[in-house]
Amino acid sequence: MNTTALADLPLDQVRTLLAVVDEGTFEAAAALLHLTPSAVSQRVKALEQRTGRVLLLRTKPVRPTESGVVLVRLARQIARLERDAFADLGLTGAGEPTRVSVAVNADSLATWFLTALSLVPEELSLCFELRREDEAHTAALLREGAVMAAVTSSPEPVPGCSARLLGRMRYLPCAAPRFAAERLAGPLAEVLPAAPVVVFDRRDDLQDGFVRGLGAGGASATRHHVPASEGFVAAVAAGLGWGMVPAPQATPLLETGRLTLFAPDRPVDVPLYWQQWKLDSPALAAVAEAVVTAAGGVLRP
């Protein structure tokens, strides 16, 4: 049984593992760390021997194993705490921003999340690295240690993270008026599966789920993939197909008549949660407060 303690893990080896994962190759990590590729390889091997586990898959780019993911997450958390400590001591470089990485779904990014970031106090000098991913999959990036926080549809906290409900994003079944008149006239369970549909990407199950909720089969084989929130709404308004449109984006188009609700009594609410590392970090705390405030103004309670 391996009894390696945290104190037994040299930080230079842990940081080297993180550099290899982030850079994708031993050579690129060596250039970043001002070491030789051989020295980088030796550090990773020493860490693998110390933990008794294979930490990297030597592919191109390299990928962490399940054990490697745990140490990569540890390395990012250590770096976060170090930066916060340096800031408290006044040791950060002049004008040097603190990076905060967040995974967020496209609809939140297009409707309220940027407003949240604008509420973060400027004196914290943060820079944001956003990873766009479907809300059902953002938690995976948090689990892998690729981000510090995530907007996710998963209520179950990722190990080492806290979770809080932000609210529910309401989606409305919408279509262009002409499209609705020509393609959606009749019982929805019969006409909707045959009508063209707009989906975000191949992971987007919202439209199919809506059709299944009617007791019908899957949505039409005529599927327009539009992997951008604003483009998705524009495609529905242009009459390419029907789609489930976030209420904040649908409302102004409904008011001007560019969209119509073809099933006004069947909205779909998707709960969204904020998950973040359990760290005593002023930067993460400020971002969380701003996110909760901005979400409260847009999402349904």
C-alpha cells in the first residue's frame, strides 16, 4: 500500500506535471520551464515512482491518467493559493493580473454571464479564461482540474468543490411565424418530428427531449447544427427550423413578431448551479458573489 503524503510530493515535480499537461508535450513544457526535455521527463518519472501510479499517457498531445488528473487539479489549486498569498503580501508584479478559469455554457455566456464578470471589483485585477461547454458537461472540466469554477446543470458537487443553485434558465419553443404556419399546423406530436429543427451541436438534447415529452419519437432528421448561441437564435428567427430559445433572447423577438411561441404552455426550465473549488480565495469569492448577483437578475428562482 502506498502511503505517500502530501509533504512527500515535491512541488517542482507537481508543477512540471501541470506544465506538460498544459503544453501538450515534454519539449514545450521544457521550453516553458527553462529545462531540458530530459529533465522534465525525469521529474515526471520521479513523481510517478513516488506515487506508484502512471500519471501521463505518452500520446501527442499527452493526456493525464485518472491519477494524473488528481495531481493536475492539486497543482492548479496550489498555484491559486500561492497567487492569493502573494497578493496579500503585496508581492505581485505591478499590473500583473490574476487568472481565473471558468467553464460556462453558451446560453449563459450570451445572456448574463459577462454581466457577472463586469461586477467583479476592478481592484482585484483579474483576467478571465472562459471555457465554453454544454452545461451538462462543464462539471467534467472542473473534475479534471482544467477550470476553477463552472456553471453547470449538475447539482452533485465535484469532489473538492462546493455547489449552489443559481436559478433556472427558461427555454421557450419558438419558430418564425411563417415556419410555424407552414410546418407546425396540426397536433404537435404529429407535425413536430417531421419539421426541420435547429440544434446547438450533437450533444444538444433539448429539442429531442421536448419532442419526447409530447409522446412522439425523436426530432426530425433535418437538423441544422449552429454552435453559437446568437447564431442559433438567428437561425430559428430566419425560419431554418424550430428550436428551444432561452427566454432572455426570445422575449424581444417575440415582442417584435420575429418569433412566435408554438407551444406557449410547454416551457422547459433547466436548473443551473455554480460549482467552484473549496479554497479560501478572495478572487474566487468575488467572482462567485458577482455570478450569484447577475444570475438572480435573469434566471428564474
